Amino acid sequence: MIDSSSTVTMNDSSSVTGNTADFVDQGGVTGGAIYIWPCGGGALIGGVDGGNVNDNYRGTAAPVEDNISAPPCG
């Protein structure tokens, strides 16, 4: 989780893959890989694309790919 005082910097060799949030399928959980909280919090810097932040899921019975999540703003 990236909060309002955090910074995550990724370079060419960094990756976030193969993670599962809500492993027991309770629902209401987001962010299989990187979760930014609260709205507008923290900083995510560097080479973040479909290649190095990928294949992260929410749930197991009917998994949904969830690589980078944030709460709705407003």
C-alpha cells in the first residue's frame, strides 16, 4: 500500500507479479499488487507498465486482474 507519506520507485529491473488480494474471496478487497490510499496519496515513480506490474489478482474463485488500485476520489 502506498499512503500519503510513501514513495515507491521502480526501475528497469523492478517487478510486482503473482500476488493475490482477498485470497479467501470475502469481497470488498482491492489491490492485488499496488494499492494507493487515500485518494491522491503517495507517489508511484518509474517504469510501471503492463510488463513489470502484471498478473496480480483479486479473489480466487473468479479472479479479477487488479494490478494498481485506488479508492474513488470525490
